[in-house]
Amino acid sequence: MSNTKNYTESGGEKTVIRGTLEITSEGKLIIGSTELKPAEAQANSSATTIADLKSEFNQLLEKLKSAGLMADT
């Protein structure tokens, strides 16, 4: 067993990160052709009706989609 925390297996098909993966402000994380980025903050719900809750939930879904964290249907 190796004491190396981060390594790429022979052939380059798999990289293991057991330490920290730091992506600087110049770096990007791309899966497929989609760039992932932090989602916009979502306030805690203050909904008092189902309609309000639905609206807040849809806002959250849109933020996740905009950040590339959820596929757009």
C-alpha cells in the first residue's frame, strides 16, 4: 500500500484524491461539456402556503441548473 494520498493509476483511467483537490479562481471543473460552479445562495424558506413553497423550490432548481449541478430538462 502506498502512502501517496493523490495518484493516477497506471494507464491514466482513474485518479484517486485522498487529500484536498483545490481549484483556484483560474481553474474550472468540467464534466462532459458542462462547467460546474457554486450554486447561487438560496434563502431559507419562509413559505406559508404550498404555492409559495413551490415557487421557492422552483427557484432553487433553477439555481442548481444554472450552476451546472442539475441537468436542464
